[in-house]
Amino acid sequence: MGRAMFAGFGLLLLTFTLTGCAGQMMSAPVATAQQECERSGGIWRTGSCERASGGGGY
């Protein structure tokens, strides 16, 4: 009976570990407003994103 109990405990521990890892992998990281601003080519300045107007006429 000792072996069966040990195997059951090991299986239970393995199940908890796998479900914990799966829960962490399913939640995608969320980018902050500053990261989104910088990714799109803007400059982050104290709570707002500044982007070039791109007027460039002749």
C-alpha cells in the first residue's frame, strides 16, 4: 500500500505542476501605453505619446 500511495502522491503533484504552468502560459503579456507608443515610432512624454506629423511637403 505504501507504493500505491507514493505513486498517487507523485501523480497528484505532477498534475498540480502542469496545471500551474498552463495557467501562466495562457495569459498573454499586456503592453503598456508607453511600450505601444515607442513601438509605433512615437516619443513618450509624461503620460502622453508624441508622434511626428509627417507633413514633409516641397
